[in-house]
Amino acid sequence: MRQYSSFVTVSRLFVLGLACIATSPLSADPRESAESVVQITCRLGTKEMNATGFVWAEPDHVVTALHAVAGCKSIIVYSEAKRKETTAKLVRADLKADLALLELGKDLGLSPLKHVSTAPGLRDEFYIWGYPFAAKEMIEKPIAFAGGLKRDGVTTLGSSFQHNDLKDLFRGQKYPTRNTKILRITSTIQPGHSGAPIFDRQGKVVAVADGGLLGGYRGINWSIPAHIYLSKLPNSKASLPKDSSKWAGLFSSLAAKESRTVEVPREDGSHGDFKLVRTISLLELRDLIGEEHSEYYTEMLDSIKSFRSEVGDLSFDIYEDSETGATVSVPTGLSLKWNPETRAIEAVTVSGAVRLFIGVIRKDSFPEAFASAQVFVSPISQLASSWQPSVTDVAFEDEYIDREWEWASLAGFHDGIDKEAGKPSDLLLSLTVSGNALLGYAVYAVGDMEKDLSDDDIVDYMLMQMGAELLSDFAVH
């Protein structure tokens, strides 16, 4: 029944961009500063991209991500605070920082923002304001920066990714560069956040959202430090790019069409939640994954087509855990529901033959989270007997454990006999530990693929496998 006997652990994929910051009058808090945040619409032929920017330095100047406006036939800037819009033109570009300075066609009556002149304290409170997925109203979200041995947290894009990730990220893309200095973001950011300012509690811009892995909703995300690059932008002599950025097309991703949240009880009696943040089509996924996963994607797509000739309407719903930033995927059309018996969130196909289990366990430390795997696995293992290999003895292999970065992963297939149906069953188990949290993702199917499962069951089963491989992970390792 399984598609692959060896399962590659959840890995990093490339994606989108974001970008920008500001300086000027004193601001009391982020909410006041947010009035100077604007939505940017770029028209590229028949396509339309949406990003975020902010007024900076002068009332008629707006900063945003260069990849969000490069090559645009026209640029429209809209102020939600003033309910006004105007045209704009690109007048300055910093290719290394992926920043753009726009000049407005008319003054929107907004105050220029102020930016920090030194590195922010990474453990302070920060907030991103912007328009993810072309939202009609601005959205505020807390943002956390990743620390490290360097006290200021500043690193480079080249130091933050593996070789294959860099190769995929920069294929055909001239800016930013591997040497671009960044602040890593551990929170989930999304398409449309490009150019969004990240504020401290005083409402000053500390960074500009610039990019992330696989659409920004998982993997390592990054921002451009305001104190390093922003003041250089007005004096930049770089030639303005005439063509659109390779990252431009990443803004065409589908946003979630509805609001959906699953409430999850916690061990301490509190409640967390998984929120639907994005929908991504099966075909769109092909444009986002790196070369490392292209063969896997092609094989899975061919397998799916053998059971369903038309795949254009297949997609994944992406949910994010509010506390840990963990993201998981569910084939669109299947709903999630908390099951107190398995202590997991579940999605079940119409026939009931295929089930998906999702769980997040938070502990006080990495060793405790690392040791909590059986808390997620045990209830699921009770569904069947005669497991081969044993499910009760699953253990992380040393090559997939990084204690310095507090990260570990485990993935594999198990065969058993379903206790209720008495039929063969398959279990795809994926566990990832990041810091003090464990993410469990398991796909369980009952019956013989040829005799017992419908074509729809098989397609959902394979989509769940792809979700485990490509779309489920923590926001940062």
C-alpha cells in the first residue's frame, strides 16, 4: 500500500520574499505606527501581486521589498488609515538588501516612520503589520526572532541554509545575495508580508520582512535589519531592475478561502489551537519545492494520476499551531477534529479507511520533548497489532539528532493488523522535535489497496504522505 519504503525526513524548501522598514517622527506604540503601513499592488502584465510597505523618511516615500515591485507596469499604494490610494514609481533600489524606495504620485497624509539605529534585543516583543494573502484589512501578529551564539542575532542568508536550499533559492535570482545580512524569524510569515515592517514596542521599525521557506509558512524565515540597511537606501546608486523578480510569482499562492480553527486541549488544562492559514494546490506545490524533492514530487504525482486523471482541483489546507509555529497539511475537503481518545487532531476520509493524526506536545526542555514521542505514538499503536517493525519501540537515530540546535526527526512505515477490521494496515509515522516541542504526524490506512480502498481513499492517502514529507514542520529548526 505504501508508496515508498524509505521516507526522507521533513526538509526545507524555498519560497517567497517580504521586505522593508522606516524612520521619522516619534511613535508611542506599534498601533500608531501601523497607520503609516500601506498595501502595495503591482501589475505585471495580466498578473497582480500584493505586498506591504510603509511610509519612511519623507511623507511621499514608501519602502517595500524590491522583489515585490521590480518590473511592474504600474504600482498602486493604498492607505487603509486614510482610505486613499495613489500611483507610485520605483526611484531607488538596494539589490543586496532586496529593498525598494517608492515615490508616491500624491501625498496620502501619512507620517514617516522611525527606525532603530542599533540591533534590537532579540528577546523583546515585536509585531509585524501587513496584508498577508492580500487581506482587505491590515493584520497585526507577534513576531519572534531567532537567536544564536551571536548576541545581535545578525547572520547571512548563506549561513542560514544548506547548500541545496541555497541553490534552489537563488536559481535565476540576482537579489538579495548569499552575503545579505538578515535577522531570522521563527514565527510564521506569509505571502503578502513582503515589505512589511516589524515594530518594537515603541513602534520603531527594527526589520523588514523579506522571505521565507515554502511560502513563508514554515521553515526558516528572514527579515532585513533596519539598522544596517535602511539609511543607505535613499543614496543607493544601483540600477533599477527592469524585469520582474523570480520570486514575484510566489505571490500568486491561494489564500485560505475561509476562517477555520481547531481548539486543542493542553496538558495544563489550557487550550491552544490550529488555525487554517493557507491553501496550496497540488500543482502549485511543484513550483515551490526545491530540486532535492522534484523526483519525489513527480513520482507521487504520477501515482496520483493513475487513480485520478484530473488533478487540477487537488490542494492542501495548511494549519498552524498557535503556540509552537508548527505547520501541518490536510487534503482540502477533509475537516480536522480533536479526538480525546487518541489525544490528537484527526482527519478521516468519507469511508473511514484512511485517518490522519496530528499532535503537538510541549515540554519544559528539549530532552523532555525528545522523550515524549510515545505519548503521541501509543494511542495510535493500539489500533492494530503485530506491528512490523514495532511501533512501541520507535527511536530517533543519531544521524537525525542535533542536540546543539535542539532538533530531531524520525520517519518510517509500519505494517500491522487492524484490531477492529482484522485487515492489514499501514502506518506512516513522522516525528519532529524542535526545542521544547514535539510534532507528530501519522497516516493510518486499513485494507488492501486493490480490494478495499476506493480511488478517492488512495488519492487522499498519497496526499497525506506528501503533506508529511513536504508541508509539515516547525517554523524553524
